[in-house]
Amino acid sequence: MVSSSPEASGPGQSASPSASTPHAPAPAVPGLWRRMACWLYEGMLLFAVVFVSGWLFSTLGQMRDAMDERRHLLQAFLFVVFGVYFVWFWAKGQTLAMKTWNIRIVDRRGQPVTQGRALARYLLSWVWFLPPLAAIAPFKLSGGESTVLIFGWVAIWALLARFHPERQFWHDAWAGTRLITSKPMSRQ
């Protein structure tokens, strides 16, 4: 292979001192149980985000009840709020839940993710919920049946990570991201 870099070196010399060694060990992938514990903790933290965002939207929009015709606008607003939350923190490397469980998000090369890649991961991560929600809608399932369907799908989707060569979630593979074990990143 011929290097097109102006800094190309002669035979046996590396092109740059920062070139990674081909035998460097890959960062450890957090176990499925730890990733799912982080996922549940993230859900608890998002409860506060939903509460504050929903309260703000309802107050400013003068919504009277949950069946207000603007509930679909509220859902769209929350979708955007979640997107901002996740894209912001993933571009920084970790959410609070990820810091707690020593998990970090990187791209395929181990570099920090860009906001564009974080946005792609956010959109693709909806595969955790969209299939069961699409199945619930036409059948008017009860709350208990919906809960079983959603948690059943989440369990299946999580277990499908076992079939990925690096045991990553499939939405991470599709988005070009990886979850690795990492201590919390310091504030800079």
C-alpha cells in the first residue's frame, strides 16, 4: 500500500509517532448486566427530565389534562428534549448513568463520537421501543399487556447483543459506536 501522506517514511519506519500499534488490546466491553443496569438507571434519571420538560410544556402551553389535543406536540417535544440530552452527553463521552457504571461511548476507532454520530445513535436507539409500541397501537392492549410486551422486547433486544461479534448492541453497530469500560471522564 502506498501512502499519500507527505510525511510518508521509508521502509520499516512508521508514518507518524502517534500511529497505533496493531497489537494494542481493545478496550473491554462492559457486560450485559452492567449495561442493562446503566440503562435502568438512565431511565430513572430521565424521569426527572420528563417531569421538568413536561411541566414546562404543559404550563407554557396551558394544557388542562393528559387528553388535551396537544399531547402529540408534548410527545414530539419530549422526543426532541431526549435527543438534545443524549446527543449532548454522548458527544462528551458519558451520561451521568454511564459515569456511575463506568461505561463510555466511542466510535469504532475508539475516538470520541461526533454530535452527528451521537444523533444517529439516538435515532437508532429507538429500536428499543418502537417495535412494541407499533404492536400495541392497533390492538388497544391493556397497561399490563403493554408492559409485558415492552419489557419482553427489551429483553430480546438486549440478548441479541450476544450475537454481535464484539457483544455490542446492534443499534451501536449500525451507528458506528461502541460501549467500553471506562472510569468517569474528568471535567475539563
